[in-house]
Amino acid sequence: MYGIALEGGGAKGAYQLGAWKALNELGIEYNGIVGTSIGTINAALMIQSDIDIAYNVWNNMGFSASKNMGGELAAKMASHEFNSRDPIGLKNEMKEVFGTDGIDITAFKNEMKKTINEKAIRESKIDFGLVTISLKQQRGLELFKEDIPEGRLSDYIVASCCLPVFKSIEIDGDYFLDGSYYNQIPTNMLIKKGYKNIIEIRLYPPKPEQIQYSDVNIITVYPKEYLGKTLDFSKELALKNIERGYRDTIDTFKELINNN
């Protein structure tokens, strides 16, 4: 049995749907899934075990982005390469380039309430965890489903995805920021739970200086090709990235089998 860690990366996340399809075909079973940002949404969809719903989510992601932002703004943001890397810099860049201090994602939050089956996730024997940042507490939060108040699961999933280009998500008097600014891929959450075999589905090639864990078997699947801009939710790119994720996952496990 494996634990799966899903990296954050916006629209690049379609890659993880392809990886999920490959894991299903390979018969890989898992006891836990954790994610950051878009990885959190994909983790929740995986626990719900309905890949058709997940495909529907990604097929409509571009339309959803256009509806939330407005067609013209969504198109401009999809093609824009942000220069800033820190939250304050991104907020300032949003004002300078797009004339707004953030996109209201209330419609997306409501869509997630319809998509996320909280009852199914809570009743599942599979561990589910996410990462977000509390602005009130001024710290990163690594939360498993048992740490999240009843009725708030979809809200915290959206909070994990709240990039600085969006207006902050409010939950019970606290505001939240995308978890990627604290922990891009929460492999450590699974290790703390006692997992010894972990599959990382990354959205960026791993860097040499990234954390190495001892006494844990980690299989890393990562893109061999550029997955596109963070906010390019076009259907065409999503379909390409699904295929890339599928192919890279199959190739990774074939290589492992051949080496053994």
C-alpha cells in the first residue's frame, strides 16, 4: 500500500489526472492522499473514486475560469507569465497589469461545494490531507480530514488553492492563502503518519536540493515536458497534460520493474 503526495501548480494539475488513470490501470492501491493547492482538489477527487467526475471537472475548468474572471481577463491571465514569486509581489503585479487586487472566486467555491462529496471523503478509510496558510494565525497549516470542522471540507480545499491573484478565502473569521507558499508537496505529512512507501506526483521537475528522506521508499513521477502556464486552464492544454501524466507514470513504473 502506498501514500500519494500531489504537488501544487495551478492548471498544470491536469497532469495528475493522467497519473491517476495510469495508477488505476497498474493496479496500484493507496491508503492516503495529500495535496497542496490544485493537488488538494485532485486528492479529494481521487478519494471519491470517480474518475469521470474528475474528467468533467477538468474539461470544464477553462469555462469555469472564464465565468469566474470574465472571458477577456481569463484569457489575458492565461497568457501572462507572472514575474513575481512572493504573495505581495503578485498582488502588486495584479494591480499594475490587470488593474485589480484579486479575482473573486466565490463562484468557484460554490462549484466545489457541489463537486466535493464531504461525506464520502470522511467515511473513506483513505487518509486525506491538505496544506493552506492561515493569515490570522500567520502560519502554514497541514491538516488531515479529522482536523477540519464538519461541513467545512470543501471550503478548506478551496483555501488550499487560494493563489494571491485571487481574493482571500474567509472561513469562520480567518483568511487563507495558497498552501504552496508553505509546502509545495506535502510528502512529510504522509511520513508523519507512518507511511514507508510514497508516490509523489510532481508538476515541476524535482530540484537536486529538495529534501531527501531516509528509511522511506519514494517513487517520483514528474513531467518530462513543460506543462504550460499556471493559469492556462484551456481544455486543449488540459487534455495534453492528462496524456503526459499518464505516459510519464506508466514509463516510471515500467522502469522500476525493469530495474528490479
